[in-house]
Amino acid sequence: MKKAFLGLLIIILIVAGWVFKLVWDAGEFKKISPHFEGKCRQVSGVAGPEDITIHPQTGIAYISAFDRRAVLEGRSTERGIYAYDTTIENGKPVLLTTGPGDDFMPHGISLYISPTGDDRLFVINHSQNQHSIEVFAIHSDKLEHLATYRDDLLISPNDIVAVGPQQFYLTNDHGLSPGIKRTLEDYLKLSYAGIVYFDGNDFSEVASGFQYANGINVSPDGMTLYMTTTIGQSLHIFDRDKESGKLKERTVLNLDSGLDNIELDEEGNLWIGAHPKLLTFVSHAGNPNKISPSQLFRVFSNLKGNPKFEEIYLNAGEELSASSVAAVRNNRMIVGAVFDGWFLDCTLSEN
């Protein structure tokens, strides 16, 4: 009897310890002290503006958006790619395309700036779970659909970065199929996520063993690739072979937050959206009345071998919940969110 009681007590203590560590690692005990040296305004007219990127020459921000809650509930919702002009004050988002087909569900996006002016927008699409990459030609007031790519290696694509007119990398945020397996992958913190490369002809996995791979981007010279992990809470920096597309991990930077998308500014610095309380984010995903903190980092790219970062923005979620991206051009910062029906247009302090 005593042995059975002792065994049960040990099991209870192990489970309690695992739960405590899970909650601790998820950041639920963090104190949120809001700050931002600048000012922001909410811009409505989009639902779920999860990824945003700004054209460096035109100043047009491209926004990938769809109402995830509405889709899960079977409600109709407007979705697509929007344009937002950051060169003017008090602008409004304009719908450019609802994509190929009537079930377009855009996720991560990436601009390819062509030396010939034939710029393209690459979009991850989750239409009816038939994951694909959609490529659009960019015209002044519209997007023209050019191509669709599918492959079995698109297991759970999240974000994408174009490195050529047809070439790109993408992250698979999970390695297991949806359902209980994927839930266990998250809560047991299994490292099954990875990075996939498309060379214009074939897909191949070029890096693996990550806990929820999320945002991805590349340095202006194309020699360095950046990738964030949400559950792993780290920024991974890779040396990239431009000919083969192969990657070699250079360093890992722990930011102690659930990292999301990556954008670069004119100087090549990284701007990263983040979720400091991951279990709170999960609650927010299921209930719009529960807010989730927003956090933004800037990582300085000119410090080779010793990258440094600073927290630019922190809010409990009243202004914007679950920030997913910060796209910066000059002193403007456009901040997206996973679920909210608006994004932030911020002016950065000149100090």
C-alpha cells in the first residue's frame, strides 16, 4: 500500500513539475510593462493581418489577411492581399486580390525585387488544407497571378522568403499531421519543424530539428538566412550558399519570447513580432475577448558573431493583440496581428 501511494505521489509530482515548467517556459509569469517611444494609430478594414512587407522603393505595404476565427466557424469572410500606402498620412488598406480560387487563405508573404522591375509577391496559401505557394506579378494597382507550386514537403508552411524569380525558402512550423499528434508536438516541445528550399525545379528540406519554425528572411546580400522559432523562442542565423541553397547554422540568439515573422529595414536590421505569453496567445486564439500581449524586437545585423537586440514595443494587448510582424521603412512601422480586425500604423521616435 505504501509503495503504491509513494508511486502515485511521484507521478503527481512529476506531472506537477512538467506543468509548472510548461507554464514558466510559455512566459505566463512575465510582468508586462508597456512601453514604446513613438505613436501609433489603429487602421481598420482588414481581419487577421498576419504578415506585412513594405516595398522599399514605392513604400507600399502588402498585407496578408484573413479572419481565421470566421473560417474555423464556417462563416464567410473577406480575405486576400491588401495594399497600404505608407508614403501618405491616414491612408486606408485597399484589397488587391482574393487570390486564385474562392477559398484563398494567405499566410506568410515575401517580396522579390527584380533588377528588371518585374517584382513578384510570393504567398503561402492554405486553401482547404491544400497548401501551396502562389506567385503574383506586381502592377501599380493590382496583382496578377503567375504560378502555383505544391509539393508533399509543404507539411505546415508558415512563412516564406523569395531569393529569386522562382526560388524561395519556407518554414514548416510542424512536422506531424494535424490533430493529437500536432498537439503533442507543441506541448511536448518536439523538434520536428524545418526549412524547405525550392530551387526553381525541386523542393528539398535543408534544415530541421526546430520547435515551431516560424518567420524567415534573408540578408540584402543573400548570404545570410534568418529563421525564428515560436516554441523554441530563438532566432537562428545561417550562412547560405547562394549556388546550392544549402544552409549552415552560424549562431542562435535566445530572445525569451514566442517569435513570429521577420522583416528587414533599410540598414538590414531585423524587426520581429513576438508573443511573450504563449498560453495566453492560445486562449486569445479561441476567444476574442481574451487579449494577448504584443511585443516587437529589433535585432542589429551589423554585429557579426555577437548579435544584439532591443525590445522596441510592448503592450498588454489593448492596443493590438498578438503582434505577428513589424514592417519598417524610414520612420514608419506597420504592425500586424494574427486575429485582430486592424493593424497599427506607427511613427518611430527619432531619438
